[in-house]
Amino acid sequence: MNDKIKTLVFSLVAFVCISLAYFTTPSKRDPSSGPDRMGQQLFEEFNPLAATGIEIVEIDEENLEPKSIEVAQTEKGWFIRRPGKPDYPANADNQVKDVSTLLFDLRILDQASEGAGEHANFGVLDPSKAQPGDPGIGRMISLKNNTGSNLAQLIIGNEAEGLSNTRYVRKPDENSVYRVEVQNVGDVTTKFVDWVEKDFLDLDKWNIKRVTFDNYEIKNGTLTPSIKHVLDYDSSEWKLMGGSLANDEELDKDILDGMKDAFDDLEIIDVESKPEVLASSLRKGSEFVDANNVQQIQSAANSLITKGFQPINVTDESGKPKAYPNGKPILKVVSQKGEVLVGMKDGVEYVLRFGEIYRGPEEEENATGDSRYIYAFARVNQSLIDSPGLEPVPGSLGSEQKQGENGPTGEDGVEATPPPAPTRPPPNFVPPSPPPSISPPPPPPPITQVNEKQAAVNNEDNSSIGDAEFAKKKAERDAEIARIQGENARKQKEFDDKVATAQNRVNELNENLGGWYYVISNEVFEKINLQRKDFVKKKEAEESENPTEVKASHILISYKGADRADSKVVRTKEEAKAEAERIRKSIVEEGMDFAELAQKHSDGPSKSKGGDLGKFKFEVMAKPFSEAAFALSVGMVSEVVETGFGFHVIKRTE
């Protein structure tokens, strides 16, 4: 080969290499080359309201594999669709709106690159095509219309250094990388919990009125009852109802307050669907009402058992299974871990049953075993609503006869007032069994059949009453009856309205809760599924010891005839007790100063010292006084205590 041919070959090879280098070497865009798109829309204008589907794809960095989530609009709203999982409402606040509008009107700030070689550097590799583990893989979001076609599709990459809310992005079918300002990037996520309303119970801890722990056990398919512990909550104080505390025991307020806070923190980790027969039954206010054959019950039972629950027969007091009028057994769901009832001030009662440990698929964040199933629904409990407090309605006087004359109103001339119509619950209301030791609201007071002689003459001589006087008495009585009946009707209506409102709230809750087994944090479960040993503690040693002497102050309210009563005291015993009760209320409920009231009102010689009695032994004082004083904790005020000297209000000071 001569020199000319060699030169020509080398020139051709150099030209090819330079060409290849030019067309394949990644380079930042030369602003002078190609059309300048700065300030232009990244996508042609589209209507974000036309988006009926959202799909997000990213790489699970922990498991190094693609992960996706799809959210689609249906006739019932937006629902999350995950492979192998039930559709669930995408009801997190503004999540769908923020993501569906994220790609609308994006403006290009600058073009960062034109070649494919730098996609990894900008973090815009396609997650659906890249190899898991490759650096620089982005998140891809697709907005779809009702035909499934893409309205807009974008891969979101790294944040541009020094520019707030600015990202490198590219369209999947283009190589060009742009810088754009994009909002709500944090909402572009494949995590289920980011798309749902986490507070699935919608329970306000400040409205809790009563919590009942029922830690029964299931042995060989049979429920073994346990003692139910009922705690009432009012004015930031807990009280154990239907049970007792030993002298050296007290409620652990920190544990109970932590439980109350945990109810507010009861958030979804995951969900699984219940059999339809359970879902539809709970939405109607009871369990298994729509189960019409053995196959349905067995199918539902199998689903329950895998989650740590099971159905059992509801039995009467004798242990005999109950049944509906058509002979179908009445069933309820029980739990391997007992249940907790959370009663609210508005009459709504949450039933929370706890199942087994939940382990999601290995690729999920829930595969740690730190989660647990919960079976939840709501019902109305009227005992949580203050009773209407109806007044007794007296009988009216006869309209034609004076007392002692027979007539249409009866032998004694007393007209019986018909009882008020019974309060009817709202449609579909299924009354729950009241919690243990809590009585249901009392029925309206019985009609008081007032003796006509007492009613008509007000203990006057009956024989002296004429027609005019009798008519006057009757008019007064009828007016009083009308007033009481009107007031009772108002009170009853208020109560009925509260029950109806509670039922509407229960219907709303069960519409959402009925179809799902929820998964919650095991940490939260341990804070709300308590036994007596968890919330009852021993008193501090200094409080549990029996002191040989105490220091206390008192306010004595004496009365005429009491031991050592001052001759100036003229009040009756009844008046003295009422005065003592009034003073105690001023101290306990209104926060008035004990010593100041003692100086002003006490009839004892210690009044000049603010009621201070100093230290004393048990046997020094009258027994009722010492019993009350020694039972008090330091700083506490006693109930009104009666001795031969009068009525005392006692405060232990040491």
C-alpha cells in the first residue's frame, strides 16, 4: 500500500471516529443550537380534570425491584389498585388532586442535556426499563384518560442544586433532559399509606367518655369470659366503674392517658377485605344477618380464623344459643386477643377486636411482623348519652265531679293521665348490650296517681271547698300538668335527636369500616389492649403506710341543739348540712380558698387559724371525723362528715 492510500485510509478512519464521538458523546446543550424552549410548556395543554387514572412506577431501593401503584377513578370515587390486593379508597386529603394536577402547565426553565448518556447523572433513567441497582433511576408518573391512553407521562429525577422545587425531568420517549419547577413531588409515591386516610376510625380522643376492656379467651372454640373492666373518663380524671381498688392501689393515669392518645394514633398500615356477607351485615348494624346458609357462614369463618378471629353463638344467661325467629342462629365475632369498647360522649361506641400478627409480602414495608389485624365497627350505646330526666306527671282533677263522687274518671275522681308514647329508635337501629356494670338509661318515670284530696285542697278541709274553688284548683293542676308534659316532651325530643344523630354517625362509620380487616402497628396495639395489672399500680410507699397521726384543717357548721353549739347558732340541722355542702362545693368545684372560708364560716374555735387543727392521733377526734381525715390523701378534701358537733368539711394538710 503506497503512502497516498495509507493517508486516505487514516483520514477516513479519523473522520468516522470524530463523527461517532460527536454523535454519541453526552454534552450539555449548546444554547445556540436548535430551538430555544425556555419558558415553553413541557406538555401540550391538556385538561387535568380529564385524568381518570394515575400510575406511578419507581424502584424499591431496599428490595431492588420495580414497584408500582395505580389509582383509578370509578363511579364510587378514586380507588387504589395494587397487584394481589383489594381496591381501597384513595381518600387521603388532596392527594389525588395534587398528583393529577402536578404535570399541568409545567414550564421549561432550561434544557440540561440532549443525549442519552447523561440520564443516569440527572436521575432520569426509566424505572420500567432500567436494571434494578443501576444508579440514577427516576420515578415515572403517568396520567391516563378514560380510554387508558396517556394524557401526560414524565420521569422525575434529581433536584437541581441550589434551586428550590426544581427537578431534572424527561419524557420517557425523548432523550432531552430539562429543568422545571415542579410542586408536590413528595406526593409521587407508591406507598399505600400515602394515598389513604390513615385515621380510619376518625376518633376524637377528647370526646372519649368510657373505655371497657374485655379480655376474654377462646379455648377449644369456646369463649371463656373474664372480668370486664370499665373506666369512665371525665374532666381529665379516670374512674374504675363496677370494680374496686384496694387501699394501697390507684389507677395509673400515665398509662391510661397514653392509651387515650394511642386511640388517636390508630392509623392504617394496610388493609385486607372481609367476606361480603360480613361487610353487608356490619353495614346493617349487626354481624352475620346476611348469612343465609352454612356455606356462607363457613366461608366467612375461614376468613376470620386466618386473621385471628372466629364466629361463635350468642348465648342467653343459661348458656343456651340464641336464634332469630326463623331459627337461624345468632352469631358474633370474637377475637383471640379480646376486645376494647370505646364509648364517646355522643353515644357512638367503637368495638375493637384484635387478631394475629400480620406479615405482608416480603417486598412490602409491612413484612416485619410489627403489625396486627384489627376488626372494627361502631354501634349506638344509649347509656353514653345523658338521660332526659323526665319529671313525674301528676294525675289531673276530675272535670265534672269533686272528690268523693263517682264518675268517668274512677272511684276517687282522679283522672289517669295516659303514659307518653314510647320513644322509638330510628330505622334499622340494633340496640347494643350495655357495657358491664353500666345500666341503660332509666325508663320514663311512672305516672304518679295523686290522691285527689291532697291535690285538690292541698291538705285543707275537703268539705269546705266549693265549686269555684275546686275549678280554680283544677285549672292550676291542669296548667302544671301541661307544663311538665311540655318540658318532658322537649327533653325527650332532645334525647331522641341525640340517639338519631348517633345512629347516623354509626351508619357512616360502618359504611367505611364494614368491609375491611385493618392492619395497625403492634406498638399501638400494646398501648390500647390493657389488662387490670397494666393500668392499676401500687400507691407510693408514703401514701400506702398507715400513719399514726395526721395534720388537717376543718370547717365546722353547727346547728341548734348540737354538742357545744354556741347559743347564737339558730340554724336547723338540715340547714347546717346544706350549708356545709355549699361550702365544700365552693372549695372543690370553684377553687375557693379553704382557710379563707374557714375563717368566714366555721363555728369551731380553730376558725381564727383558718381551720388548722394541727397534728392529731386517730383516737383524739370523734371516730367519724378521724376515719374521714385518715382516709384522705394529702391535699384532698373530704365529703361532708357528721359528728355530734355538727357537719365538717375536712382537708388533710400533712
